[in-house]
Amino acid sequence: MKIHTERCTASQKLTFRIYKILDKWLVGKKSSDSSLYSEKWKQEFSSRPTWCDADMALQQINQGIATGNRFALYVRSFFQSLLFSLGSFVQNWAWPVVIVGLSLYLICAFGLQYVHIETDLMKLWVSKGGRLDEELNYLRHLQQNNQYGVNRQKRLADFENPNIHEPVVSIKSTNDIEDEEENEMGLDEAFDSRFQVLIQTPATIGSNALNKESLLKHVEIMQEIANFQVEMYGDDCFRNWTLSDICFKPPAPQLSLGPFAEVLIKLLNRLIPCIWITPIDCFWEGSKPLGPTPPLSLGPDVQAFINNLPKGGISWKNLDPTAVLKEVATLFDVGSLYSNFERTGIGSAYLDRWCIDPLDPECPPTSPNAFDHCGAFKKFQTWNMAKPESEQIKLEAEAIRNPDAPTFQLLDDIFAPSEEKVRRKREMITTIKPRIGNDTEDDSSDYYAYEDNDDDDYNTNNDTKSNEQLEEEQCSRYVKSFLKWLNENKHRWSEFLTPEEMPEYPDYGKIMTGGCQGFARNTMTWPEDLIIGGVKRKDHKLISAEAFQSIFLVASVNDVFARYKVRKRQHNSKPNLDIDTWNPYYASQIVSAWQRNFTQHIYEHRWNTETNRQIHPLSSLSLEDMLEQFSQFKFLVIFMGYFLMFIYAGWTQLSWDGWWFAVDSSVGLSILGVFLVTYSSISGLGISSYMGIHFNAATTQIVPFLTLGLGVDDMFLLLHNYGTVCSTVKNNEIGILMKETGMSIVITSVNNIIAFMVGTLLPIPALRSFCLQTAILLTFNLVAIMVVYPAMIAIDLRRRFSGRRDLGFCCIESSVDSKKLRVQCLESNTEKRIVGNIWRADRIYPGPPPSLVPRCNDDKEKWYTLSGFLQYYYIPFLTMPLTKLMVIVVFTTMLLISCFGLYQSTLGLELSDVLPEGTPPSAFLRAREKYFSFYPMFAVLKGNQINFPEQQEQIEQYRLDIAKSSYVIKVNGRPSEEYWMSLMRLWLVSIQKPLDDAIRKGDINAVTGEIKTDVKLNDDVKIARYLVCSYGNNYNCTGRISTIRLVNDAGIINADGFYNYLTAWYNIDSMMYYVSQASLYPLPPSWEFVEREEVVPPASPPLYSQIPFYLTDLIDTPVIVKMIREIRGICDRYTEMGLPNFPSGIAFIFWEQYLNLRWNLLLAVGVITSAVFITISILVFNPWAAVMVTIVVISMAIELAGFMGATGVKLNPVSAVTLITAVGIGVEFTVHVVLVYLTSLGTKNERMAACLNHMFIPVIHGGLSTLLGIIMLAFSEFEFIVKYFFVVLSALILIGLFNGLMLLPVLLSLIGPPCEIHLFDEKTHLPVPAPFSKQQKHGSSGTRTDDLVKRQVSGAFVEMQVNGCTETNAENNVARHNSSSSMTKDSPHDNRSCWNSSSLGSKKSTGMINIPTSTVLIDQGHEINVKTTSAKIPISTVGRQHSTAPLLSSNAFFSSSSVKRNSDSNSKLSKFSSNALRF
């Protein structure tokens, strides 16, 4: 037959050269010599050629027997060559590899000594490197930069003054240094750990707490807290530290110098209470926890001067501060203290508030519901005496005792000589005994019975005591017993009291509506949402509440240290405390010890039981301690989990022979594999510690089990193929094992590692650590499984060859009879199969041939085994068209339901879920989430770009705009809390008025500002005058005193003296500064009011300042996120307007990441999906297969997300990590199946059956082992671990098994990618190439791959060898099968040309041709030599088809005349087709 040819194109020439180069390096390697393999392996190759050896498949393509995706096979050949070399090396050096590998891992494991378990919620949850991280560290960076500036100035000073050898300690003045020491507590962080919280919940859920009993219970617990003490660092009783020693207290106002000022400041420092935020502040009982404890006793001398002082001990229960100060002001100059009291609204403190229990004997007479208990007792006495003696009520008398309290010698401190002061101080030290709790009654008290001896006592004292005094004394003796009787016998009140005289109980709901006030009403307002929870209203009035919340502040460590260290504060020092050794470490230890003991005490409180907790404390330390406790490795749980894995792994590889494990059993290897994965995981954790990756609850509770479950998957894959390789390979068994199995391991492991690395895109430190550690551990597992474990297999292989039983400890060998029996079985079964296969030569086995390893007892798998179920039920079931339709319908339904569940999913992660279930901190958080939706926040001004004097109006408008949010608590349309500039404005207005009065009276010259010499002005006027005259660093009163207003009529503070006023306000009105929570940085300089004409030093412009707000109605995460967006929008708008600012607070810290969570999740899923696609495309070089895997894993992620939404698992950073890693873990269930499908021959159904036959059992074992690995997570104390990891990962495994073993095979059978290689004769078995020795006799394989041409004959593509591109006629070269199923050439190609095949398929014709064969291919892939026969094969010349082979070009075509001549003669066509098929 004459064939017309054309010149080859340049691209074809380039392709031919590339093929030649690749063939040189990747085809014909020594490891791909067919003579090295057994007949069994050759049968495996005939069914899955590219799986077994891509090199041999390329040899057959070069021989012209088959065609396929050459580039994919080149890539596969390259990786298989590397894996074969690795396996061969490991087999040859097994023991050294094991020893060196384990030694290196041991070195890595030493890093565990640097383990640091992070328990700080801020560091675990706040995004690193983002906006929030920058905001939280803004103040710290300012301080560091300021310190750097100081050090730089010091270095410059040293450089300019080289002769000065003394070190420069500070460039600041002494006053500035002292000021920093004293006011360190003003440097508040954005999130401080000083808040201690206590929540009281009802004993019965749903009961009303607005009653006397619940409120008094709250009073009692607050008193217990106030009196709770720890013993540390001190002598004798003075090592007792109570809350008053470490709590946050505002400092006493600064007074002008004078003999009385220092004493008054001492008294105020003793009286100023701790800051409490509590619902009992609505009532007089709120004064009970404030102290001081013990009460102050000023002695009879002071009480003689000041009548308004209460008799006996002084405390907030009986003190009227304003009345006392008014009286003191008539005796001494108190400066601006009175105006300070007026401005803050201290008033009568608690004496004018309602009493929760009017029957309390200490309830003051000034209370609105004060009960005249002495008058009632007098009536009771008359009523009781009228009864018969037998019916008279006996009351218990109380001994009258003088209060055991120290005397605060006020006048002696002023007038007594210093020696007397020392003596009195020594006496006080030796007599003070701190008391805890209330005084108890004397057990030996008398009973009130009006006995004669009592009357005699009264008659005896009539000469010295008036009747009024006697009645008062008698009332004081019996009042407690009388009031107790009244409380227990309410039904008898009417017998001796009129309705007007009866005790009046307050309307608790009405009084508490709107919140409460502290001892300073104008500045200490506690919003209702902050202190009362679970409320019900009627007409805006509280009628019911379920919970109370109290908050108290513990001072910072620096403040506690300075409180007892600074010499000028020694009036506050604890007696016998060694000031010289006192340091910040001691202070921190005391604060921490008090917090820990306080929370532990409340945990074990008598009102708390296992099933019902009524008192819930929380401190930052309790959270950290709880996280640290439960973040430790649970070695018992880990041991149980790994023990179960040992059992499962050994059971799956068990093979029994007689009385012990069989020779071919792999129990020992499976146990060693689990041990190796465990060992590599420990080493990976060590490397993580070396790298500084901190551990947390997620890593310690999850990572060991997750990496175990994922790590053993690859072990099962190796062991599954290990038995087959042992029976099919002559030598280099480990090399062949790695060549065939390593590709799947690499693909799955790399995708898992990439998935967890992509998980670090979520900017949550705890989750980043979790993902990084998991990725590192999976990398260590991959190296161990690919290097160390094959070495262990090689050692086990020697055991098998020596005939020793598994786990026989090298001494238990298999019996000779058993060996002979196995050999006989092998020979018998092999013969039976060969003979039987001759009669079944027309059948084509769709999957890989079954193993030739004989089973003497039965030749078939039991139906109840995995193999039997697969062969007899599962594969036939999936091949049915109705089954495929059902699977598609079920999958589509699941996908639609998942989309609906995904739509229903909500954002959120309750903080209570992060803590162990059933612990007190978890109970506290659940109570808070249920009853309190209140959060504080601050608007922080970044002052480095703000001109405060000129931007006052803008700052005020910014504050009002934030207050417009529905989530901000407002009073009359304005924020409930004042801020530092508004408080400074109020103070300036308060001192401007007396200045104006003084100018109007002529006491101050309106022009020069001079003060008349005979006029005494109060301190407010003098301070106002100094401020008017001070502007910047200048001091001038002339022309300013009557024209400059501190605050104009529009409420704008005078701009040129703004910073001078800030210094004065900070120092004079210091209490209001701390109430404002301004946290100015840098702090204004220290300034004291003195009688000197000098400028008030200006403060540095604040680089950091805060404006407080209270937020409410933040009930769940979506609402909080909405609030954050709203507030952030306002802040960003003002930042663009030139007012740099940002919001801060707990809500912004812990919920900020939800703003971009969905975007980060989509980005991470997109990245991991692309990574999966690219990785598989590169390693398999088949985008079609990569798309199939990607589609399935994405559907798995959608189904998992739908499951989470349907089961109430909220979307949060934790569940987002699970969704991201689900894409990578899903590859475990898919890529194995797709890879076997690609490498199998046959129809799509046959290839589907082949991939299931080969990979069903390993995938099942891998899924079950992963499930077994994570099953111990179900026993974690952390609810979020059980809910977000165990439940979700278990669902992922089940979804993965369904998609990987049911949906994916069905999709592959319908739209699967073509096989990587296929024969021209459409057979399903590819012959093994001839051994290299025989190929050399007939010509080198490399000389026949110079150039290739493809021809399309009878629907098949034929590759032919051409030499050059000259127009010649090609001879028909007939290939024949040798006895080893190899193809050789009868004669080499004499002439080679480019074929034109454009019109070969222009007509369709069918016919039968006889093809001579020298072998018959049997159904199991066996080949036997028989006589030459001829078989009829249908030939169909079809239209033009496209091939994946790159050499098929539209430019190569047959001439139409050639086709016409072929169609004219059927014999010519048959002859041509026969020759073509031989190629």
C-alpha cells in the first residue's frame, strides 16, 4: 500500500527531541527490566501498568503496542524512580536507617523541655499583626518609644559631655520621678486584669431575686469578700492582707499646706473605700462592706469638737461626710475639699438610703424607712408586761461592750510632740487585732424577764442616770433579740403597733430601676444592665430579676507596691512591713494569692453544691489557672487512645497459623507503625517547642489524637500492599513497594500538610499554633512512614524469608510440614488457575488480578469479610445503572440540604464553651451569658495627631455620635459616663464662679490681678487665679484676670491655657481623674498648690486617652458583630476627619475576628482548593482527575458545613479551621481511588471495579483508624473540643467515606478521565515488555524512539517510528508476542516517514479480520504458549477521534486518494488493518 507523506512541522520536531531526551533519562531503567519480576507481578502489570511501572508502560508505547498520556507517564516514571531508589536504599541499609532515624527524632524530642503552655486568653485569641493587635499594643509602643527617646537623649548628653563620668540616671526632675512612682496606677492598659466579678443566681431557676432574702444574701457575701484575707510577707498579725490593702482606691484630694491638711489627708485615706460596683449600693446596706475595718475611733477629744461624728467607731454605715466636713470647715481651713464633695455628690453618703431590712438594728434613723425600734420596744414592753407571766415573751440580752478599735489621735497628731506620737503609735501597734466577720453575741447573755435583780439595778442607778438614759441602755441591750422576734412573728405586729408604726419594707424593684449609685452619686453611677440580670418590667419599672452582679477592682501591682513603698505615703504602710525588702514581686504575689484564694473560697462556699451553684466568682487568674490545669497533657487518656489504636492495627493485620501468628502476619509491623507515628509526633512537638510555638488546650487535647489518626492511614496502605509485593517480586521488594504505594502516600500527606498550613491564614494565635503544630507533626509522620517504616518492613521481610512467625522473637519458626503444605497448596492452586483460565480466556477481569497467595482451606473470601462483601455485594451493586441513579439523587439531596443548613448557620462561640464543662469558671460564664448583656468600652484618642485645645468640639461631637448607637447606655440622650475633658470642664466652671465673685467684690484687682493684702481667699479662688495667669510656660496676670475665661459660654476650655489647666485638674481633682478612667499618657507633671506666684506647668499633649462608655443588649455574636461594625464605622469616619481614634473593650477584643471571618474562610478554602488541584495536577499530570478530586472534596466541605449548621455548630474560627482542613483530609478518601482508576485498563465500569477492589479496604481502614484516633476527644473536659472537633471530625470521616467509596466511583464510571494508557486492540491487559537482554538482540529501545507518528485505524491510535521526515514508503512491521508476553520486532524499521491520515476515517466500514497470534491472553492476565491460531476481530473504520497523546496533530493526514483505493478493495483494508494492529 502506498502512503503519501508530508514534511513534519517544527513543533513536531521539537516534540520528538523532547521525547528523545525524556526517554533517555526516564525510560529503560534497570529497575524496569521485566526479567526481575515474577509471573504474578507481570499479571498485576498487565491490569495496572502505570500503577506498577510507568517506565515499562512507556517502553510498550515506544514499541507501538499502546498509546497514552506520555507526559503523565514521564512524571510518574520520575517519581517512581525516586521512590524505588529510596526503597532500595532503605532495604539495603535497614538497621542503620532505623537507628539513625530514631536517633534524629530523639534529638528533636528534647525540645519538649522548652514547652510553654499559653493560658492568657488575650494571647490565645487576639489576632496577631492586624488592626486589633496594633490597637492593643498602641500604649505599650508609645511607652517604648518614649523610653527610647529618653535613652537617646542620655546618649547625646554623654556624647556632648565626655568628661562626665557619672552615669545619667534620668533627665527628669525629682518631682517627675516621684510623680511617676505615685501615679503608676494611672497607666492602665486597654484590657486590665483588675476586675473581679461575682454573680449571684437564684437557688431555683426563674425565682424572683428582688426580695429581702436575696439582697441580704448578696450583702453577706460582699462582707465576706471584704474581710477575706491571706497571710504573706509580714510579722505576726500584720501579714494579713485583705481586699482593702490591695483594692483600687481613688486618692484623696490635694489640700493646701497647713497643720490640719496632713492629718485630714490621713483621715481621708483611711476612709476612702474600695471601688465597688454592686446592686446593694441602692440601699444603706451597701455601706457595710466598705469599712473601714476595724471602724475608726477618733476618741472623745475629737468628738467634743465635732458633734456630727458618730459615737464609737466610724464607718460608712454611720458617717455623714458632708455634715462632718461642714463642721470641720468652721474650725479649720479645708480648702477646696468641700467644693469637691459637692461636685461629686457625696452628700450624706449612705445614711439617706433605704434599708433592705428596716429591722436591722444599725439601720440609721435618717433612712426613709427607718424603724423606731426603741419606741417599738417600749410599746412591746408595755404589751408584754400586761400578759400573764407564763405567756410573757423572754428576750435575749446582749452585753454592752465598748468597740475594740484603735483610737485615731487626731488632735495629738497636730499638737503632741514627736516622742509622744511614737509612743502612741507603738501602743496602737501592740493593741490592734484585725477582725474578720461580724461580732457575735455572748453565749452567756441574760434573758429579758423583768426579774427583781434587774429592777434593783435600775433603782440603784437612778441617782446617776436619767430615765431616758436607762431606756436607751435597756433598748441597746435587748434590741437585737427584739428585732429578731419581730422578724419571726410578723403576724403579731398589729397587737401592739399601729400600721404607721410598723416596719416599712421598700419597693425593691422601684428603687433599683435605672441602676444604683456609689458613695459619690454624681460620678459613681452603676447602670441597671450592669448589676441586675434576668429582669422583667411593668410600666418601665422592675418587677422581677433573677441575678445580681457585683464588680470590684484590684489595684495594679505597681500601685500596690507604691502604696507601701513611697516614703510620703507611709501613713498607709502596714505596721511591721519591711519597707526595705518590699518590691514589686512581693506585691504581685500578694495580689495573685488573694485572687486565687478568694475564688477558691467562693467555689467552696456553703451556698454552692455540685448540682446548684448560686455564687459565681471570676477573676482573670481563675481563667488562666483553669486553662493551665486543663491544658496539660492527659497522659491516661492519650495512653488509652493509643492502646486502642494498637489493638485495632494489630487486629487488621492478624493472620493465625495453628497456635501462634503466621509467618505472613504483620501484627508486629502494625504495632511498630503506631509506635513510630507516636514517636514522630512527640519529636514534632519538640521541634515546635524549639521554634517557639506555644502550646494551648487545642494542641494538647487534639493534636496527639488527630495526627495519630491521620498518620496511621499511610501505614495501612503500605501494609496492604506489603503482602502482595512479597508474593510477586523476586528482589528489591521494598523498592517496588515504595514505587507502587509511595505516590499515593505523598499526594495525601502533602495535601494534608498544605491544608493545615493554609489554616494559619486565620489570624487567631491559638488556631495558628494548632495548625502549625499539626502541619509539623504530619511532616514528621510523612518522613517516618516514607523512610523509617520501610526500613522496619525490610527487617520484617528478612523474618518472612527465614520462615519465622510474626512476633516470635526470632526463635519461633514455622513447622516444616506447614511449609511443605503451603508449597503444595501454591503449586496446586496455581495449576488449577492456569488450567481453568484456558477455558475462560474470553472473559476479561475488570480489576486487578487476585493474589496468588494460596488458601488451603478455601479458595474464596468469606462473605462476611470486607473482601467478601466487596466482591460479592458492593461492586456488583455499584455497577447497576439504577444504583448509580440512586447515588446521584441521594448526593444531590444531601448537597441541597447542606446548602440549606449552611444558610441557617450563625456566627458565634460562647466563651463558656472554651472552658471545661462543669467547672466554676464555665458556670460563671454561662450565668453571665444568660443574665448579663453588658460590656464596657472605651473610645481611645491617639493624641499624637490631635490638637486637643482646638478640637474640643469635634471630640465632644465624636462622643455624642457614638452615644447615638442603640447599644450605648444613655441618660437624657447623653452617655451615662462622663469623660476626662467634661469633668475637667466642670471643675474649671466650679472654680471660675468664686473667682468672678472675688473680682466683683474687689478682692482681686481686675487689671493687674493683685490680691488685697487684708483679704483671705479660699483655695478655689487662688487656683483659678493661677490658671488664668498661666498659659504655656508663661505667667502673667495683667490684662488677663478679668478678660480670660477658663471656660467660655459655649463650654469650650480656654485654648492657650488648656494644658496648664490639665495639670491643675489632674493634681487637685485627682479623685475625679481616676473616676474618669482617662488613663492619660504621658501623665501631667506633679504640681502642688503653694502660695507662690509661679506658672502652673503645662502638661504634655496626651498621646493616649480614653472616653468610657457602657454597652448593653449584646446578647449573642451576630448582635455584637453588628455593634462592632456600627462603632467602627463612626471611629473610622472621624479618623478620616482628622481625629485618630479606635474603640477598645472586651467585645472588640474577642469578637473582632468575626468581622472578616467569612472572607478569611472563603479565602482559605479557595487557597487549599487551588493547592489540592495544583498538587494533584503536578503529581498525576492529569487535570481531569484533579478536577474530579477537587469537586468531591469541595462537596464534602459543603456537606460538612451544612451538617454543622443543621446541628447547631456555629461558625467561628474553630469550626472554620475544621472546614479548611476538611478539604485536605478529604483527599485521603478520594485520591487513592482516582489514582487506581487512572492506572487501570478496561471500560469505565471495569476500572471502577478495579479501583474499589484495590483501594476499598485501605480507605476503610484509614477512615476507621482516624475515627478511632479522635474518639478519645469525646472524653475531653472542654465542651468546644467535643462539639467542634470530635463531632465535626467524626461527621467528616463518615461524609468522606460516603463520597470517596460511593459517590466518587459512580462519578468515575460516568464521567471519569481516560486511562493513562490503552492498547490499540482495545484489550484490557498490556503485555510486559521483553527483558532488556532480549531487546538488545532485536535492537535498542532507544534507537526506536527517535520520532513518532500516530495513525488512526479502526478507532485506535497507532504510534509508529519514523526516521526523519523524508517522503518514503513505510514497511509493515509485524510485532509478535514472545513466551513472556513481551513484544519484539521481527525486523527493524527500514524506512520511516510522516504519515498523512486526514481522510482515513472519511468512510465507515466494518468487517471481520483474522489475526494470527502466538499466544492466548487468559482472563486473569496469564499468558500461555499455544499453537498458532487465528481469531476473528471486528474492525470498524470510524470518524476522526482526538487523543490525549500530544503527537496527534491536525496537520498529519492521509490523502483522500489513498483512502479511496483502500475502500475499493476490502481485502486491502483488512490487510492494512491487520498490519496496523500489529504495530
